[in-house]
Amino acid sequence: MKKTSQLLGATMLALLGVAGSAHAEVYEGVLSIDSVRSRAEVAAEARQAARLGDQFGEAAFAGVTTLPANSAVSRAAVREGAIQAARAGDLYGEAASQQPVFAGQLDRATVRAEAREAAHSAPTL
């Protein structure tokens, strides 16, 4: 009986210790915002940022620019420029310094012979 009361007392003491030490944390947020700008100023700044486009995308660093809505460049001219850029290939790739060969400049037999020669001369692993 004495051991039971001691065990019960120790258990109660442990529970009181756990209950006393466990307390809820309060989330206070990451930033405190003390803005003096009006809602209209913030909205105008957001519209201006949206017009600039994606500032952190791949095109932003590649020097690609967008045309204004009232541009005099025709759709056909833009399409032709896109076709020429696509035919130019990867300007930063390994083969960028080599002159591209377009279909129609060489016959099929010549291309196959060059491909076979390149495959046979490639180092084996």
C-alpha cells in the first residue's frame, strides 16, 4: 500500500510538472507592417510591376524585350524573326560556333556517310 501511494504521488507530481511546463506559443507573424502608403498607391505600383513582366524569368536575363501595344511591327515580321531565331539554334550551345547545315544543301547519301564516319571515329568507353 505504501508503494502504491508513493507511485501515485510520483505520477501526480510528474503530471503537474508536465502541465505546468507545457504552454501554448503565440504566433506573432514574420513581419510587422507599418505602411503609410494608401491603398491606391499600392495598387498603382502593383499595376506598374505587372506591366514590366517577369523580372526573374529566363527571358529577362536573355535580353528579350516586348513590343509596345501600339508597335508598327507587323505580325508577319515578328513571325519571320522567330523562325530565323529558331533556325539559328542554341546560341550558347557547343555547336554555336559551327556553321549550321540546313536541309537541301547536302544530299542524303553524303549526310549518311558523314554520320557513319563520325560514329566510327567516336571514342569508345
